[in-house]
Amino acid sequence: MHPGAKSVLLSLVCVSFLLNGIHAEWSEEPGSVILGCGLDKGGGKDADGRQWSPDDKFLVENDDSITSKASYQDPSIMSEIPYMSARVFSSETSYKFPVQPDKRYWLRLHFYPSFYGSFDPSDSFFSVTANGVTLLSNFSALITCEALSQAYIDREYSLAPLNSDTLTLTFKPSDKSDGAFAFVNGIQLIQMPDLFDSAVLVGNLDQNMDVKSMNLQTMFRLNVGGQYISPTQDSGLTRMWYDDTPYLFGAGVGVTNAAAKDVQINYKTMPQFIAPPSVYSTSRSMGQNEKVNMGFNLTWVFQVDPNSMYLTRLHFCDYYYSRVNEIVFDIFVNNQTADATADVIAWTGGQGVPTYKDYVTFVQDGEGDEQLWLALHPSPETKPEFFDAILNGVEIFKLNDTDLSGPNPQPSEMSIKQHEAESEFRNHRPYNKSAVIGGAAGGAAGFAFMAAICVAVYHKKKRPPGSVAHSSWLPIYLSSSSKSSTSGKSINSSNLSVMAQGLCRYFSLQEIMQATKNFEESNVIGVGGFGKVYKGVIDNGTQVAIKRSNPQSEQGVNEFQTEIEMLSKLRHKHLVSLIGFCEEDDEMCLVYDYMALGTFREHLYKGNKPLATLSWKQRLEICIGSARGLHYLHTGAKYTIIHRDVKTTNILLDEKFCAKVSDFGLSKTGPNMNNGHVSTVVKGSFGYLDPEYFRRQQLTEKSDVYSFGVVLLEALCARPALNPSLPKEQVSLAEWALLCKQRGTLEDIIDPSLKGKINTESMNKFVDAAIKCLSDHGTDRPSMNDLLWNLEFALNLQENAEGGGSTRSAPVTACEFEDVSLGENDMASHYKNLNLGSEHELSSDTGENPTAIFQQLVNPKGR
Ligand SMILES: *[C@@H]1O[C@H](CO)[C@@H](O)[C@H](O)[C@H]1NC(C)=O
Ligand SMILES: *[C@@H]1O[C@H](CO)[C@@H](O)[C@H](O)[C@H]1NC(C)=O
Ligand SMILES: *[C@@H]1O[C@H](CO)[C@@H](O)[C@H](O)[C@H]1NC(C)=O
Ligand SMILES: *[C@@H]1O[C@H](CO)[C@@H](O)[C@H](O)[C@H]1NC(C)=O
Ligand SMILES: *[C@@H]1O[C@H](CO)[C@@H](O)[C@H](O)[C@H]1NC(C)=O
Ligand SMILES: *[C@@H]1O[C@H](CO)[C@@H](O)[C@H](O)[C@H]1NC(C)=O
Ligand SMILES: *[C@@H]1O[C@H](CO)[C@@H](O)[C@H](O)[C@H]1NC(C)=O
Ligand SMILES: *[C@@H]1O[C@H](CO)[C@@H](O)[C@H](O)[C@H]1NC(C)=O
């Protein structure tokens, strides 16, 4: 790490201050076409306020295409436009667009595979060409989306000058399969500046390759060490930049850095459209210990189509060092030296000046060659002052003159199984498949043009069991800069109601008072860090849960805002829905759906005693539901959302035992920009805290996976995550389970009421999944998606064992909520000082002095 540099411990970095007052040098030409295919006259706006026009006037005459609405809106689709309407082609059909012959164009295609009328997305195979250049061939949007478990897919191409004043974009259903059709939901054709010139040919360093005349497909675009940058925050080219964390390889992930407040990115002669300041103002470097740095490579791994040429563009900007030869490093692309003496200051001439370097590599077609490796390592040869390396951004493009298409990904075995089950289901209910797809996949979605190649492909070949492919392809954290104008701490209700307009309802304080009988204590159904939760009745009978903030707590204000911002935008079957909010006279309340059956925990055990009320199957269904909710949080929204406080009390059950994830108060830690850098506090609940997060204070979605692993164990063993009254080695459920697993005695600690009723294979599958979640390193833990497959598999096994799976356990009677009163004890305030969250949880859970637990966490020995 740069000694003394403002080190950023969390990956959440707010760079809004840098964006203020800077205007993009590139603005979209008036000739841009942004088409929502199948939209009616007048078109419409998407969630970002972008206008999409109807596509019909660009279609060639004599086309026999039809327009159709999707039969189902996946919960992850935030914006109806362009995904909910499509144009469907049964025969070869073209669009013709007027273009300037000497200009480069972005072409973005949007696909949402759903039922369109009677068109079944599994029949859709087609090719797309643009003036003879093949962009897609034998393309199945459904297979691609399923393999990625997302609802829709976007592809981005950069087309070289066409030497023609017309671009003909042709959709052609495959003639190899019967009834094949083509479809498209959205098309963007936008003139772009000359972004590409020539690039060094890796392996042949004295040769340059001319990229100017090549066609490109965007595979990856990452804001290294930073966070998601939305199209509207890009420097005029409406690109999306994602966080790099999911692509990091190995344990040595370095540290992230952010420019101090007073550093201005000085573009000098470089056009600003190359990359926005928010890319250059964050970076990843190796770390403080130079000895350690010499021993490893800072490495990213990308999944790509083999047998193809790739352009790797690296973005650099150093805002700490200012002299030549302070840090010098090697750049390796696919294990070949791309640059042996990279020195950012020598390239740029100074601090805060950005630059980029282009390298071209050919990725062979051989075993294991579907990966592109990027690695940095200090270069001792030039005797630099510090052994370190730095990177601010990376873009990877596939290059070809004539053919950019690749094969469809191969779905994993699990998804094939799933598919078979679906087909069976479909035979009975022909038009509801998309609903099943969305549900089965957990409703994830995202801009995955970058995930052209995907997870599942790598299931095919040597993906070691349990390893996580670096392909959680939606590598974004909830970005606070996406709402860069909300910097103030206090909430302005007029602002909030504008923000939440149409998304949730505003309640007056009077309505809330009426609903809760003036906050009567007997209506209290729970207490959290935020304040008390009341049961209430609105609209003559609708039951709701009302969370009232403690007006003294500043944390309360922030969490209040976080929840509204998150929940008003998130809608998912397995997330608790926000109905509305109230903010008046220092009172802040959130109004939610009432979850009749309370928390998952209270159905598992009471105190330290198992309750034996839920069958194994019910527990599995609840785990699957909550995993879907979390998967959606991680990948389904525009930003990756890390829940940070996954535990059995934050999984609520409605009257049908449908699990819903709740409590988003900690989900986004607002970066504290007061000092121009981000300070971090470890938050979460004891017993569930990811030891890696605790040690490194680097937050990733894998921290939620860890916590969820503990939830799974709780479901299996029906005991608290922490029980200090037990012998030391048993206090922490996670540690104890790992130990028992090692000793092969795990069966001894499962809930006695499950013994004999749980299918051994189902249990083994479940246990393996849970144990993997507890891996020491986040990268070794499964993604929520992988986990989901495993849990569903465990459920299948159990159902098969039970024969037909028709036996449902008797429903549990309505649960009782307990009034948990807060014992404000010494330890609680101690935790407050340590900035650890959920102290109430801890004290009410155990009733014991938790110092020992705390120390265990500080020294997570042996794990
Ligand atoms: C372009 O694509 C074709 C067909 O996939 C392939 O044979 C050719 O090698 C590619 N050319 C480059 C430069 O990658
Ligand atoms: C690069 O080297 C690593 C190990 O050093 C190996 O696992 C990987 O497959 C190599 N990548 C390529 C593209 O050769
Ligand atoms: C870093 O990567 C290069 C290229 O793959 C390899 O030759 C070198 O051994 C690696 N160094 C370390 C310390 O892993
Ligand atoms: C088209 O793609 C499907 C699914 O990936 C594959 O099974 C089929 O063989 C492909 N057909 C052709 C002609 O390539
Ligand atoms: C599909 O599901 C929806 C609700 O999910 C239902 O209203 C509709 O009737 C179903 N359609 C068919 C054809 O089963
Ligand atoms: C809040 O409202 C004020 C005044 O109307 C406005 O200037 C400000 O931009 C608003 N903030 C947000 C985040 O909308
Ligand atoms: C809230 O916004 C309104 C206008 O939208 C403004 O008049 C008022 O001063 C704002 N209050 C605060 C505390 O910012
Ligand atoms: C509630 O009930 C009263 C009396 O029955 C009725 O006048 C009122 O319109 C109802 N309000 C709502 C929101 O249903």
C-alpha cells in the first residue's frame, strides 16, 4: 500500500465530490437511436429517465415481425422499458439505420427471454449480423441467462467505421432447429469517439496491432478498487463500470485506495471520455509489506471465449507518489510479460494525471484456455523505492473483424435438472414457464454483457469442487455515488417522498399513532438496533409491522434512510416489503408487511432448547427462500447489495412459511466522507461475523455467505449461533460444526427431532454446502447461486426419499412475539464504543458476559 495514503478499508468509496462541476467532454450525438423494440408510439422512459423510442420506423418494409409484451416481469427487472416489450421475428428481418460512414458506433442489444405470446423462449435460437459482421450466432438468450442465473442480458459492441451510410442489423432465426425465432427488447446505436488506436501485442512486445479498424465486444469493464458507475455517471459514453472484487484471484487481494478529497484528476491532453474521474480516483495496490508483495502476484482472472483475440485496456493514475521510480512493476497478461517496467509517474509525468495502456493477447483454444489472467508484480530490476503495484481500471474487449459470436454457455448439471423439472411443469401449465425460470433462478439479473461467457461453462471443465469461479459477474456494490447528491445526514421528508414517489406510501404521524394505539407497549413485537417494532393495523384491517426509530440515535437516522432507499427499490418475494414510511416531528417510522409467523429462529429453538416445530423439508424451504432473497440482493439489483446482518432473526416468515429477508438497516454503510476518506466499522452480529471481514475489514457479498452458513447450521442443529453456557469449543456454532465435521461427528449435533426423519443424502448435501460457506477465505465460499442449487438439490433428495414429496407438515400455529426488553449493561456500551452493531441481540440472546466471545472473534483461531 502507499504508505500514508488514504487507505480505504471498505470497498465502498464515495467519489461524488470529484464529479461535481466536471462536465463530460463527449455528449451524445443527436443521431443516436435508443429503441425499445415493440414500444407503442411515443416510446417511454426507463428507470434512469432515459427516453426509448419505438423501433418500427427503422424496420425494412415487408417484415413479418410481431410485437409482444413479456408474459411475466421478473422481480429483478426494475425498469419495464426496454425489457417488457419485444419484437419477435419468425423469419430473417433487418433494421436499417442511417450512420456516418467514418465513425465508430456503440451497438447495445438487450434481451429478456420470456414468453412472448405463444413464443417459448427455449425455442429461440438466432443470429445477429451488423453489415455482415456476425455478432451472435445460434444464440439462445434463455440458455445464456439461465447459465448466469439472471433474468436478462445486455451485449455491448463497438463497431468500426462502416464505410457506408447505412447500418443493416439483421436478425435471423436459426434454420437448424424447428420453430426457431429471434427477438430483441432494446437496441442502442450511439456514435462514439475514437476510443481505440493501436495496442502492444503481448508476447511480441515490439509489435503493435492496429485496433482502429477492428470490431469489438465488451467483455468486462471494471472500476478497480472502486464501485459501480452507472451510465449516467460515465463521462458521456453511457458505459457501466463494475467493481473488480469478484475477479480477484487467490488470497492476495491487496488493498484499495481512494484519492484524498483535494486531489483533482488532471486529464491534461487525454480526453475525459476515456474513463470518468471516479475510475481514476480509486485503485487497488498490493499492500504495506514489501516482503509479502514480492512473494505474490496481484491477480485477476476473467472467463473468455477461447481461440480469440482480446484487447486488455489498463487504466492508471497515481495520486500518492509523484516521482519516477518510486514504484515500478511488471504487468503479465496470460502469464506473458506485457510490460516489465510499468511506472505510472514516468508515463504520466505527475500525480493525479491519468493514463491507459492497451495490450492485445490471443487466447488459445486448449484445455484451460478459456481464461484471461491479468497479474501485477513489483519489478525489482530497476531498484524502485517501494515494492508495490497499482491499477485503477480495466476493460477487456474481444476483437475480430468479421465474427464476434461465441458458443452458448453449457448449463451446469443442476440447471439441466432444474430444466427437466420445469419442462414437466410446463407441460401442464404451458405459459407460465418464465415465472418458473425467474423463481428458480432467484430472479437475478443484471448487465451482463460482460459475462458473455459464464459460470456454467467452467463447470464443464476442471472447476475444482467447492471452488468459486471468479464469475460472480455482477461485481457491484450498492453505490452511494449513484445518488451522489444525497450527502446530508438528516432526512428531508420532502426529498424522500419525491424519491419514493410511486414506490411507497407516506403515512402521517396521526395514522401511525392510530395504527399502533399511540405506540402502546403491548403492541411491541420486537426490538432492534434501530428501535422498537410495533404491530399495527391500517386501512381497517391490514396488519402491518411498524418500526419506530429511536429519535436520539444518529445511527437510527442513517439506517432509516438506508432502509427506505433500499426497500423502496427492491421488490422480491423473499424480501420483506416496505409499505411506507412516516417522518414527522422527529418521529421516524417504517411500515412493513406484517409477517405473521415471526422470525425463523423462534421456530427453531427457544433459549437453548430445540422446539421441533419445523420439519426438515420446511427448514429447507425456508433456507431456500432466504437464499433466493439474498441472491437477489447480491446480483439482482443494479448494485450488489450486501446485507451484512444475515441471521435467523432477520429471516421472517409469513403466514404460509414463506421466508423473507428483512432488516436492511446495515446493508449499506454510508461512507464517512468527513475526513476525505472512508473509515470503516465492523458491523454485524456475533456468531455470524465473517472472520475474513473481521480481519481484513473488506466487505464482500461472501461475508453474507458466511453468515448464511451459520443460519444453515442453526436450521440443522436448532441451537443459537453463540451459546456461552457451553464448553468453550462449543460456544460458537460455526467453529463447533467445523470441528465436528472434521471429526466426523456432525450427526451427533443435529436437532434430535430430525434424527431418523432426515434423508442422509439430503443432509450430507446440506452440510457440505453449509461447511463451504464457512471457508476461511471468501473466495473459497460458494456464491449464493451455487448455494441455491445445492439447497434445492437437498430438498429434491428429501422429497424423493419421502416419496412424491406431498407430505407437508402441519402448519405451526401463529407465533407469539416476545417483548424483548433491553438490558443496558456494561458490555453493551462497551460494544458501542467499539462500533459493533447489534449489541442488543447479543445481550438478550445470551445473558452472559460476552467478553470471551468478543475475544474469540478477535482471534479467530485455526479457522
Ligand atoms: C475471428 O473469428 C474467427 C471465427 O471465430 C476466427 O477463426 C478468427 O481467428 C478470429 N480472428 C481473430 C483475429 O481473432
Ligand atoms: C497462468 O499460470 C497459472 C499458475 O501460475 C495457471 O494456473 C494458469 O492456468 C495460467 N494461465 C494461462 C492462460 O496459461
Ligand atoms: C507472477 O506471474 C508470472 C507470470 O505468470 C509468473 O512468472 C511469476 O512466477 C508469478 N510470481 C509469483 C510470485 O507468483
Ligand atoms: C446451438 O446451441 C445449442 C445450445 O447451446 C446447441 O445444443 C446446438 O448444438 C447449437 N447448434 C448449432 C448448429 O451450433
Ligand atoms: C400464470 O401464472 C399467473 C400467476 O402467476 C396466473 O395468473 C396465470 O393464470 C397463469 N397462466 C397460465 C396459463 O397458467
Ligand atoms: C432535496 O430537496 C432539495 C430542495 O428541494 C433539493 O435541492 C435537493 O437536491 C434534494 N435532494 C435530493 C437528493 O433529491
Ligand atoms: C427540505 O426540503 C424543503 C424543500 O423541498 C426545504 O424547504 C427545507 O429547508 C429542507 N429541509 C432540510 C432540513 O434540508
Ligand atoms: C374504514 O371503515 C370505515 C367505516 O366502516 C369506512 O368509512 C372507511 O372508508 C374505511 N376506510 C378504509 C380505508 O377502508
